[in-house]
Amino acid sequence: MAVKPMNSKEVAQKVMEKEGLFILDVRNVDAFEDWKIEGEKFEYLNIPYFDLLDGVEEIMDQLPQGKDILVVCAKEGSSVMVAEMISEEGRDVSYLEGGMKAWSEHLEPVKVGDLSSGGELYQFVRLGKGCLSYMIVSNGEAAVVDATRMTDRFINFATEKGTTITHVFDTHLHADHISGGRGIAENTNATYWLPPKDAEEVTFDYAALEDGNQVVIGQTTIDITALYSPGHTIGSTSFVIDGKYLLSGDILFVDSIGRPDLAGKAEDWVADLRESLYKRYKDLSMDLTVLPAHFMIIDELNEGGTVGEKLGTLFAKNHGLNIENEDEFRKLVSENLPPQPNAYQEIRETNMGKVSPDEERQREMEIGPNRCAVR
């Protein structure tokens, strides 16, 4: 039987189209339990590679008949060996090209919608990390928001669309992943925008992103209006685009709210977080579609693979927006925090320009799930 490679894009399509897949993950149990490929109709078996060195005969009855089987490991090598053993037992099987490292870096661009003046809005879904980036395209120009470090994906996509990237924004100084914003700006001569309250320690020049900034993309009037919304960080800034969409950064998610502790200021920023969510956001149109910078669970994906929900729906259903008592709110966001993101302090220093780790180190720093939300 054949052993076939399956790349991250093929896996992503199965996730977004809600297809079935059986995953044999041969990483150690703790690595699997911390972070795995998630799909609504995926099934899993976790058997560490070292337990299979003597053969796969004992697990063959646990592998389903008539379903796609994908063997997954950290970097690829172990999954190839296990897949070959399964193949020798007479079963068709695939392995994940590049392993979980490749899965962590895959970006899937999905069109969110058309804008009123003829432009388009795209969401770049990083399924393996839960990151969401955005590109606004209009009349030959483009803006990128909360880009990941895989800068070529954004630059190449803009080229495919026949547009020039003229503006790049980070809604805040990220702590869970390395920003590609500055790199994109340097490669395209675009203006790089960052909230100044998050930029006190940065080592590079930037344009100050402040409340009320209006940046027009293209010759048409697609306003990107900045809305100061601290709480996840002291500088966190949201965007209202075209009067239709609210890019909420890491302040508000579909199923949760942002955590205020990744710069060591949890107690100080809880009040800011509440004011941003319960006052600033409350004053906005409930018809705005909230587009966050992260998602928590695969169930948040809509049909077609986008992540987003009407602000009014979130005020009705998101528990984090419905806590009347301020002390209870403070308790929620201070006592329901997941572990800190992997290497988060080094990631912050990288995004400040203080350190410049090589590509392999950057990959290692980002390994693991998204942890930007209150549970």
C-alpha cells in the first residue's frame, strides 16, 4: 500500500470543509494534550513514537477502515517511519509534510466580504496557532492588520491581487506570536503603525496609531478608523472598517475576552479591559461584525472558514460581556487565565526589536496553542 504525503493546505481544507480525518499523533502524550490539529470531525489516537519502535501490529485494530489516516509528529521524520510500517501492514496511510512545525505556520486566506466602495476584506486564518490576520484591498492598494511572521504569504497574496501594500498595522504589541508587520512594511515601503503606549521600548521608527486616526486605502473612501481599547495591553487599538467590521485585536473574541496579564499588569489593566468592552464597545453599532485577532476553538469557524460574529450577538451570548458585578469580572479575568504563551517574554522583546532570533528559534518560540484569552 502507498504512503502519501499530505500537506498543511490539504489538512486545512478538511478542517474548513468539516470533513473527516483520523489522526495518529506519535508525539509524546504531554505535547499532544497541550496542542494538536483540531477538526470538527477529526478522530485521534495518540501513541508516542518510541512505543512503536518494535512495530505497529498491536495498534492496527485501532485504525479505522475506510477513512483517511494521517500520521503526525513534530517535524515529519517519525511520522514517515510509522506510516511506512502501517503501509507494510497493508493499509493506505499519509503523513503530514513538515509535521506540526509546518502546521503551525500555515495561513489560509479567506474572503470575509466586499466593501461598499468596491474593495474586499480578507482574513488569513492560521489554524495551527489560532491567529487571525487581515488584508483590506481597494483600488490597487492594500492594508495588512496583525500580520504573522510569514511575511511572504501576505506580500505574495497582495501581488496576486494586483495591489500594493501601503499600510501595515498591529493592534497591539503581541506576546503570543512574532509580528510580521515591520517586515512587510520594510519589504514594501509601507507605513508601519503601532499604538505608542505599547511602543515605549521599541527600537525602530513607526507611525503612532491613536484614537481617531483615519487611514484611507485606495482612492475610494474605505475608512479605517482607530478606536483606543486598552485592556489586553495598555495600547490595544481596535479598527472600524467601512462602517461594517470591527477588528477587535485581542480585546474581544467570539467565545471569550482578552487576558490582561501578558505584560505583568493584570491588576492594573482589568479596569481598562472592562471599560473598553462595557463602555467603548457598547457605544458602537451592534450590527458591526467582530473580527478578532485570535480564535480559541475550532467550533468558532463559520461556514467557509471565517471567524467572526455580530457585536450584538456577542453582547447577548459571550459570558465575558455579561458580568454586571465589577468584582466578579475582576475575579474572572484574574483567576481564569491559561498558562502563559510559550516564550512570551522573548516574543515581546522580538516584537520590540530588542532581540533578533534566527528563523529556527522563532519557530520554537511559537510552538503551542494560542493563549490570549480568559477561559
